[in-house]
Amino acid sequence: MSNATLSPQRSSLRGATLPKWFAWAVAAGSLALGYAISAAVGLNSDIQWALIAAVLFVIGSYSISAKIEGSRQAKDRIATSLVWVAFLMALIPLASLLWETVERGVKVLDGYFLSHSMGVVADAEPGGGIYHAILGTAEQVGLATLVSVPVGVLTAIYLVEYGRGRLAKAVTFFVDVMTGIPSIVAGLFILSLWVLILDMGPSGFAGSLALSILMIPVVVRSTEEMLKLVPNELREASLALGVPKWRTILKVVLPTSIGGIITGVMLAVARITGETAPVLLLVWGTDFINANPFKDPQESLPMYIYLQWANSGGSGAAFDRAWAAALTLIAFIMILNLVARGIARWKAPKTGR
């Protein structure tokens, strides 16, 4: 008997696999073929050309993968292709909007524009700025935040830590209802109560009350979800040491979830910053600087954009100012989102190795 050992043949369970650059090659081919088809049939719209290329990309990915890798991998390829196509379809309009705003908004956006108001400048004349609108937006959003954050955070604490029975169900129901309230309804409610019944007149604070109605449910929902993520073991450990429940919430639960709570609050602030309907009904707007949000009409960025666009007739100095104000508003909201992400990362629980 031979001492030689027979080595068994290796059998690979892995079939043929396409290279990593396969998807990029199919995408490039789909774009070229889609453009050729569009040119051949006389389609002048870029949207139609992009849709043809997207369909060709999905079909090409599935067909080639099914022939080489098999039907199972081909189904995975087609799912991945659909995800990428959906992502690009959502990204392209956003990128186009941002590019258009930057291209048109930088014409008059400078230090003078940010530090002066319209004053005695007519809508058809060049010059003027948005300082009064920036000041009004900052004060109105700040007041709405001061009203909404304590109410929203305390309501979320009640629902998570104390809420039981019919009252908690009723609060949850009304929070859900408030989440879907249109901004114009909130503005009409404050208009009837604050302006018509109490006869307080238009002001920045009246607009802040309407904005707080829109902000409260967002704060409640985001804070509630963050509080639910706090492990119950932390609460039980604190209570086992004889710490009162209110102190456990204050010293254990809130510090653990503070990063997510701040993020939710800042996202709610970003959500109300661009609202126009409540401002149109309750703040009215003015071309002059009004630093007192509790008296007389006040300007805001959304209102400024609307008025400049309405008075521009689609061209002229007012048209350029409207685009510059829109770019400023987008930059303001983008900064808020970046700050929220930074705070969330800074306050996130540290994990060991």
C-alpha cells in the first residue's frame, strides 16, 4: 500500500463574479446609449434622457449579471440598481435647486446686503439689504424656541416616565394631531385669539406663538424617542440607591439622552425657520428695522423673499434680492443642521474597545 496520500480535489462553492467596476461600466454605457436614443428620436428634455439611461442601467445590470453570475445574484444586482436610481432621482433636483440658488443669489450677496435694511429703497431700485429680515427671523425663531422647548421636553418626560392611562393616551393623540396641522391653520388660530379677540395687533411675538404650535409636536416626538433609548437598567440602578425618581430623570436620564434631544430641537428650529404663512398673517412685514418683537409689524426672511419676488415681476433688483435672501435662508438652515450633527456626535455616549 502506497504511503502517498491523495489530496482531495478542491471544489469551489463560489460561482463566477463580475468585477467591481462592472456597475460603473454599465452606468457609463447606459448614459451613452440613453443619449444616443434621445438624439435619434428627437427628445430635447434632459429628464427624458436621464429616465431612459436609468431604465437601461437597471435592465443591463440584471441581464449581464443573470447570464454570468446567476439569477440569485442578478436579483441582488437589480435591487441595488433600483436603490441607486432612486437615490439619484432624489439627489438631482436638490442639487439643481442648490446650484440655481447659489448662481442667482451671489449677485448681490455681500457685506452691505447683510448689514442694511430696505429703508427708503424702492422695490424696483438697486441697493438695500436683509438685516431687518435676519433680525426678525432670529427673534421670532428664538421666542418660538423658548416657548416650545420646555413644553415639548416636559411633555415627553411625562409620556415616557409617568404617562399611564387615559390622560397619556389623550396627550399622545393630540400630539399626533398637532404634527399634521398645516401652518396656515396655526396662523389662523393665533390670528383669531391674539389679534382679533385680545386685540394685540401684529407683531413678531404673535408669529412666534404660531411657530411654537408647529414646533412643539416635533420636539415632543424627538425627545420621546431619545428618552425611550435610555436603558432601563440605568433608571433601576439609580432608584435602587434610593435616589428619587425626579432626580433620576434630572441626573441620569436627561444627561444620557441630551445629545439626541438637542439634535431634535435644532431640527425643529430648522423646520419652522422657513415658514411663511404664519408670518404673513401675524407679522405682516416692514422695510424698516424693528428690534422689538412685541410691538408693531416685523420682517422675516421668508416674508422678505415673498415680497421681493411678488414685486419683482420676474426680473430686476428685487428679483436678485429675493434669490440672495433665499440663499441666506438655506445657509442658515444648513448651519443649524450641521450644528445639530456636531452636538449629537459630541454628546454621543463614548464606547470602549
